[in-house]
Amino acid sequence: MLVAMAQVNTTVGDFEGNFRKVMDYVERAAAGGADLVVFPEMCLCGYPPLDLLDYEPFVDENLKQVRRIQRAVPGGIGVVVGYMDRNRSQAGKSLLNVASLIADGELLHTQAKTLLPTYDVFDEARYFEPAAERKVVQLAGRRVGIAICEDLWWESEPQPGLRYPIDPVRELLDQGADLIIAPSASPFYAGKLRIRSALVRRIGRASGVPVVYTNLVGGNDNLIFDGRSLATAPDGSLICLAKAFEEDLVFVDTEASAEAIETGEDKYSEIEQALVLGLRDYLGKCGLKRVSLGLSGGIDSALVAALAVSAVGAENVTAFSMPSRYSSQGSRDDARELADRLGIRLVTVPIEGVFSSFLQALEPVLAGTEADVTEENIQARIRGTLLMAHSNKFATLLLATGNKSELATGYCTLYGDMNGGLAVIGDLLKTEVYELARRINRRAPMIPQAIIDKPPSAELRPDQTDQDSLPDYDTLDRVLGLYLLENLTLNEIVARGIDRDLAGRVLRMVGRAEYKRRQAPPVLKVSARAFGTGRRMPIARRIFEA
């Protein structure tokens, strides 16, 4: 059987656009001689639709597209397409996450998803009822089993300690399935392809049947889908891998022998591609074309500016230099050089006069107190207000430039440098920011070396550096990695060789900053656990340090 993997980028709620895209790929697959073309999970309505599923017209429109496809599919090719269906039984949730096989004008088979993830960014059990049964279907002489995304993960532990009670793939194989089709919407994080491909290969080796796994591509809010659809031979070897972070149509002959291939992942290359795609799609799917940001002369804003140019082009990026009495000439010069190298517009708006007016207005309130973080934050909030004014007036998306280390510890100003519609590097630790900047510069010297070399500073008071308030970033990021990504407790972190007082201090900072993160813009997810829907902590709590 010749199977085409249609790796498409769909938009949540764009039923007409998604239908046209599906039919375009159906026609291309048919022209290429495919017997079957497989689309990603829930591609007709877009993934994830979240609480749009609570609206009956949304569900109705999605079902209407299925019937349109049924009438439009040409003869001689089968189509597996993902969408949502109503649960017609008398019990459970009202909706099902399904994939249907359509051929010759008929809807031949519908398989609902069995395993509904509720960990990390997922909340599918909130909306869907799991499949009551799993069945195979005949097509072109093959017995085809459909396992939707998470239905493959019985073979592994998608989250430590999680074991599902049902193995959907085994049930399909027990019924004689000789081909497993897996429509998927698997979000990206660095290293995900290695985990995903190992899982699919393990299923192939254990079953002796080929597996065709079609993954979604594109950005939807904070989630990025990397594509990289794949297929394995009956011996479990990887024989086909679609493009990364772009649409693709790949043909797989399930009968022919093929040479095994390797995935060849590079962490920072895939992170860069993911962030560029995530930013570009966030803009496009929200109906925006231009971005703006504050350019301080520091590493974070420099990296965001470089990524923005890659995503939307230099002509669509406006940067602002907003010096105060504490801004060094070196930082101003670095911001100008960066803008020149990137070819972006740089507007200078000094804030000294506004800052002085604020201090004068507050003098009766603050009289008799020493200057502290209050005055520092005023500067950041002035800048945030000016940036938002430009964003409002010219319909640009303001990009927040804070990194994960700052968001974690609260080393950021609410209603100041946290302003913006999207936190592009909010899931990168500071050490990762530096590494990605260096990687980009190896390809082309976009970021001045002075920005990479100088000690990081908010420049909100004389001779300030980040390490006045934070541990050195190598140590801080090690603690944050153990706590946020590996989910270790204080005692477990100390057992890894970290000083108890230092680790305790970092964990307290993370706990106290939760209220800030709750008000932060969406963070593009590129790690296994990002701030936002993937990590949900109470604000009002006692900081737990066991």
C-alpha cells in the first residue's frame, strides 16, 4: 500500500481554510498514486480547540466539513481525517476525539481516541469520552488499525508513574491489524523527536507491522507542533521522516524495503526553528503582521529581535531604545549596532524626563524613604507604557523579552518589562539564551559580540548586574532545571550537590513569583515543562521546601 502522510498546518476554527487545505493535499496525494492519505489529529477544527468545544455551532460546523470531504474525495483513494464527533451513547462526555476513514463517497470507519491525556498542557478528559471499543477496517487488502496520538503511549510512561489501563494498539493487533495508522497532534519540546521515534519503532519491532505516524505542524497559541511525521518498517526501523517545522507530503510504500534512517536532532537548531515558527504563526493566526520590542542592548532583547527578523522580516520589526540616567553608553551603542546588523528600525525615546516627573509626583508619598526597587520598577513601567502605546497605535504585537530564569525567580517587573502579547524566549533559561545566541552567530554574526560578552544588567541603578540579586546563572539554571523540569524537591536537589541555603532561596523565589507569572503573556513552549498551562501552581500558599 502506498500511504501519503499529509503534514499540514491548520488554524483553530478556520473550517473553510482547513477544508481547502485538506482537499488540496488529498488531490496531491491522489496525483502521486497514494492508496491512502493520512491527516493529523483533529485537523478539521484545529488543535487544541479548548473550550470552543462547548459551543454547539462549533461542533456542527466541524461535522459539516466531514460530509463535504466525503462528497469531494475522488475515487481510488482513502482519506483518514481527524475531527470531533458527538458521543451517541447514553453515558459520558458529549464529544469524542475521532479519526474517520473515507473512501469512494462513504465514511467506512470511525475510530475514537481511547487514551485522553490530562498531564502537562493536555486536558482532553475535560472534553471527550474515551473510545468504548477499537476496531480494524479493511482497505486495499490491508487490515488497518487507527490509533490516535496518545493511544500509542501505553507502550511508554508519558509522565512518570502514569500507566494506562488499556493498550489500544495491542487490541488492534489482536484483531489482525497489519498496518497501524497514527494521526497525531504531538506538541514540540527539545528532544521530543527522539522520544517519539523510539516509541513508534518499539511498537513496530514488537508487532512486526508498519506504523505510519502523521503529526501536526505549526504554532497554536503557546504550543508549537514540529511535524516530522514518520513511518517504520515491519522490523521497527525508521524508513521515512517528514520535514521539520513546515508542511510536507511524504509517500510511504508499506510493501517495499527501505534503508533505515536516523533522526539527527540538534537541540538549539530545533529550538530556533520552533521559536521562529511559533512567533510567525501566532502573528498570522491572530491577524497581525508587525512586531515591536524594547532593545536594551542586552542579550535577551537581542535574541528576540534576531528571531523576530527570521520570523517576519526586518521590515516588520520596530525596536525602541529608551535610555534613562542609568543606561550606559555601551548599551546604547550595542542596541544601535544590533539594529543596523539586523536591518530593523530603531527609535530612541529617552525616559529621563518622564522618570523625573514620576519621582516628583511621588515625592509627597515616598518622602523619608531610601530609593530601592520601587524606583527601579518605575523605569521599567514607563518603558512598558511607551511600548504599549506604540503597539496600540500601529497594531503591532509587542514582544516580551524576558527569559525563563527571570520569570522563575521574579526578576522582572509586572506591568513593565513583562508587558507584551507573547513571551518568545520565556521558556529558555538564561544559559540557553546565551547558547542559542552563539549558535545563531556561528551561522551569521547577527548579534554583536559585546552583547554576548558583557555581564547582564537591568541598568536600573548605578553599576547594577543581575548577580547582585541572583546566583550566577550557571548555578541558578542548574537548580531551576532540577526543580522545574525534573520536578525534584529541595532535599533531592541538595542530594545532587547543591548548597541547601542556595537551593532553598531559589525555590522560595520561584514560589513568591507565581502571581507575576499568572499575569505574564503566553510563553512559547520549547521545554518539557513550560510556565503556563503546563505548570499550574496556587498563588496563595505556604512555600513548600521538603
